[in-house]
Amino acid sequence: MKHNNWFWGVFFVLAAVFVVASQILSFTQIGFLSILATVLLAAVFIQSLVKLNYFGAFLSLALAYLIYQQPLGLYFISPWLLILAAVLVSIGFHIIFRKHSKPPCCTSYAHHGEAHYETVEDIDDNNPSVRVSFGASSKYLHANALKTGQFSVSFGALDVYFDQVQLDLEGAQLFLDCSFGAIKLYFPKTWHIVDSLSASLGGVSNDTRFSKPGPGAPTVTLTGNVSLGGVEIYYV
């Protein structure tokens, strides 16, 4: 918590500096200051999306527009109007996509479409396909011979639990497509997980210290892309 407070404190201080600097320096060209600001704003944007913090996400986009509107010849908008617009949009998204408690009837056994709010579902499928967009969802998988799986997240968060899953004798192939969001996978610690994900301006966290696969352990291979997002692998 202390680290998180420190991060946001520094962000808001630097945000104020960038707003004032834009009036003095005008960011007429892309230089070191612009690149430094972009890296910081990208970090804030990703962290905000992971936690569904709309204010942080839209404020970072507004500041990025402020930095690049003159070098790229974008339509001029006053810094204060940009910030005001970011605040208003954040409030709107918070109202529209605010978190809900678990719905009383939220179980489905088909291929699942986009989720636009927080859902909790049980899925009974050996080849599940899940897509989450602008929302958060937790999926509890049930399978007697899991062979393949596709999990796609854009501007959202997805938790997938495999502790009630049995794998196909030949193992399973899981394809992940994570952009501007976060995916958390919870595997039995006795499974062998092969990470073949491709990350571009994103990250994959896999702490194998908690993984204890034995000889002939079932194997799950992860493939796909992580772009401006994050995938976290846990062992239970």
C-alpha cells in the first residue's frame, strides 16, 4: 500500500509539472522530456487498466495528448479542458462499468461473449473460449479432458481458475490475447507450465518457486500475445 501511495503521489506531482511545462515549453518537439513523460504515462495507463482505475487511465491519455498535440499537429485543446474531459469521462465509465456483486444466476456452459461488468462464471468445457472487454470477470473452469482454450482481454481483467480441471492425456494448449488489460491464471502446482507468450510493452509474471511438478506431470503450453498489459501465473 505504501508503494502504491508513493507511485500515485509522484504521478500527480509530475502531472502538474507537465501541465505547467506545456505552457512554458509547449512541447514543440519530441525530446527527452516527452519520452520520459510517455514512459511514465504508459506505466500509469497499464496499472490503471489492471485495477480498472478509469481516472488514472483517462488522465494519462489526456496528458499524452497534451504532450504530442503540437509535435504531431493534433487539434489544439486547452490543458484544463483535457483534464476536465478526462475527469468527466472517468466518472461516466465508473458509473456505467461500476463493479457489481456476484449475480444470482451467472452460470453458463457455452462459449462466452464479451463481459461489460464484473461477472463470476462456472464453465464446463474442454475447449473454452472467453472474451472480456471493458469489464472484469472470474471464470471457474470444469473439464475432464481440457485440450485447448482461448482467452482474450481488451481494456479489462480476467481471472481463470484451473483447480477443478483435468487435462487431456496429451496436455493442453492455451492461447492468450491480452491488450490493455490483465489476465491472472491459477494452476494446480503439480502441473508443468510452458510459457511461450510474446510480450510487447507488456509483462508476464511466473514465479515458478511455487510450482512443484513431478515426473510425467501434465503440461500446459501458453501461447499468444501480451501488448500493453500483463499476465500473472499463480500456483495453488
